[in-house]
Amino acid sequence: VSPLKLVKDTCEVIMGAARHGIGVNILSMAMAGGSSPVTLAGTLVIHNAEILSGILLNQLTIKGGPVIYGSSTTAMDLRMASASVGSPECAMISAAVARLARYYALPSFVAGG
């Protein structure tokens, strides 16, 4: 749940999957202008912190456990009060998320619009 929170059920799933060698897609859906800062840079900071916290939990449970750096992060359409999937901002966020995953040498998943 954005921003910056791993709920108990999510933690249990991440740790349980790690214990059984099951890969997990650690995913954030921060929304620029909604649940995260309105700027794309600020949203990426929130997104990255959320993903890294899930990855950390996975790795503290089982070192080397399989994990995917995931994203459903998008911008919020402030006029319609809805997720702006398929927007240029969403594409920019997805590209940046893929670059972050590459930086951490992790497989990535980004949701399309």
C-alpha cells in the first residue's frame, strides 16, 4: 500500500514464498499526485523505497531468494481523480523502473497501460 507501507499480509506472503523458493514480484502502485509526490522524480523515490523494502524482507528471509522488481506505478489524472495509465508519464515511469531494476541486476515487471 503506497506510500511506504508493507501490510502484515504482504509481509507474510513475501516471507512464505521466500522460504519455499518461490519467486515474488515486489510491486508498487504509487500514483504521482495521489499517493506519492506529483513530480515523477519524487514518485520514483517513493516507488524505489517501497520496492527495496520488499526485496530486503525477501532477502532477510532467505539470502538469494528469487525476486522481481515490479511496478504498477503511474501518474494520477487530477481532473478525473483516476490512474492515468497509458499516459506519457506512465511510459516514462515504466522506463525509469526498468532502468532501476537493471541497476540492481534484477529482473523487472512493469504494468502497461
